[in-house]
Amino acid sequence: MRPFSCSGPIPIQIGGSLGDVICTWLTSLAPFGTVWGMTKAFPLRIRDQRTRDLIRNVAAREGISQNELLEQAAEHELIARGALIADELEASAAYLRRATQVTMATLIEASIAEFVVGEALTEPMRAHQVVMPAGHRPRQPSVIGAVAAFTRG
């Protein structure tokens, strides 16, 4: 952004498009943080005098406003922290992926081992044929079901 100088009772810096800075002045008693449709304000208080002095000196050296310097610093910090967060998320996802693969392999191996042990056991119910005595008929013949199917031939 270009350096600017505003003269007037209360200079307000508003960032415009293409890096232009629009300077305007309050001419009415608008509520705090409201300037012709602009409704949000972000008050920033820097408590350390040394930090305020550094901001003022660096902004003057760069030829930009202190506000613009702080916006750029915040933007750079957010980009850097965003990259750190993305790296941490990727590392966490990779860890969970590995842990999931190990857990799945362990579960599959345990399942196979349980199956092998189960196959070695005798069957809990042994199949056997129920033989009806010759000439035996149910009291009421069934027209459906397994007995009826065998009776029909």
C-alpha cells in the first residue's frame, strides 16, 4: 500500500481494493465502529511501550501505516500457524492410519486364531436322523412344512 496522510478531525483508515487506502473522516455522531456501512471494529491495545515504539519505527521505515503493518504481521502469523496446524493434522492422520492398520491386522490375526481353535472343537450339536416308526402318522396331518414334504414324496 502507498503511504498516506490524512488531515481532519478524526482520520479513519479503511482498506480499499487493489491496495489503495481510503481516508475518510467522521462527520456525524455515528456509533463506535460504524463508518458509512462499516460496522465492525477491532480495537487493539498494545500495552508494552517498547513494542509500540518498534511498530511505529518499522511502519515509518516501510512507509506504511502502523495499522497496515499490524495487519500484515497478523496475516503472516496466521499463514505460519495455519501451516503448523496443517502439519500437525497430517501427522495425526498418518499416526491414526498406522494405528488403524496395526489394529486391523491384530484383529484379523486374532479372528483367524479364534477360528482355528473353534474348528478344532467338537461340534456342540451333532446332526442325526430322526426315524419315525413304520406306519407312524402325525395325529393331524400337516399340509405344509417339512413333515408334509417328506410325506408327499
